[in-house]
Amino acid sequence: MSDRRLVRVEDSDRGGREPRYLHPEYRSSVKRAPAAPLVLLPEALADRTGPVFGTGDVAAADADLTAQHDGDPLGERIVVSGRVLGSDGRGVPGTLLEIWQANAAGRYRHGSDRHPAPLDPNFTGAGRCLTDADGRYRFVTVKPGAYPWRNHPNAWRPAHIHLSVFGRAFIDRLVTQMYFPGDPLFEFDPIFQSVRDPAARQRLVSAFDWETTAPEWALGYRFDIVLGSTPIEESP
Ligand SMILES: [Fe+2]
């Protein structure tokens, strides 16, 4: 323990740009929020040099969530693309992005999801890809539906896609959520509202994008992930 340091990180230290650890409106945060100072573990060489994943493990087809089964999934086909950028504004190449989401009816293919909405036999709801030399990524999927989550009476999550961004080591990981512009549920969602800074909240909302909208085929949404700027948001 001698080389571990106790670090007290208060929600007030985080400037409203990250979700609060303790946000009582988001019921689970009451149990999850650290009650004691955080322990900063010293970095070991293996943390930085250990294997993470092989680029050969990621196939181009993994980025198309609409082509993982025999038929097309139901719902509105969309293209979600953007860049992973460092705080210096440069694209970060070779970064593993993983996404997971509900289907168009707002139902996850997960045993604990009891929402009485239909599962789609043609939609699993998970995909991954690597960023290219400019830090660009692109997914084809369907727009997820809003879903109820029992946090409080009549609680509904705005439509969202969960994202994980892996760095060069297991200890480098950012998990966040991407939302869709103009969602009427934003103001009622304790998870979205746990990011107190309105400008930071907007960094979680994708932009409708004509450039990547494919004629006769799919709407495009753009979502850039800026390391050190995009709020890290973990939730159901
Ligand atoms: Fe979710």
C-alpha cells in the first residue's frame, strides 16, 4: 500500500463537465458513488505494454449492425460516423470503438431487459471498428428506440448508442453515450442531466449530417469523440 496514493476527487472538482458520481436523481449512483477517497494505483509497465487486441480480430463487417443476420433489421437505417480526436485536434488512428444499443423498438438483446417491446431476430445491437489513419470511424445501424428504465415513475431514456473507446492499453478506456439531436426526453433524463455543464451535455449529442446521408438509403449522424473533452458517461 505504501506506493498507492489516496486521491480525493469530489464532484465539485469535476467542473460539471463530467457526470456527477453522486447524482441522487439517478438512483443507482447513490450506491455506486465512492464514499471514500479514490485510490490511485501506480502504473505498472505491463499496463502500458500488455496486449490489448489484435487488429486482425476486427473485421470490416463488424461495423455494419444491419448485416449480422439473414434479414434486414426493422427500423430506420442510419449511418453514424465521426472522428476520434486528441485534445490537440489530431485524429487518433487505430483506435478500437465498440458500440451497443437497443433495437428500433427500444429493447436490448439482454436477459435482464424486461421491456415488453419486441426483440428483432435480425438485430443483435453490437458492433465495433478501428479508426482509420485520420481517426475516422463509420457504423451502419438502425436508430435505437427510447426505453423505460424504472429509475423513477414513468422514466424513459432518450434514444442513445453506448460507445467504448479503447486506447493503447487496457487502462485506457472511455465509455460514453451518443444521443440524437432534438430528443424531447433530454430534460427528463437524470443520466443526461448528471452532466451539469450545458455545453458539455451538448458534446454528447450527435449532429444530423447531410454529407454522410446516403440518398434513398439512410440518414447520417456525425459524432466526434474528443479525448479529454467528451464527457465519460457510464450507465444502463
Ligand atoms: Fe442504454
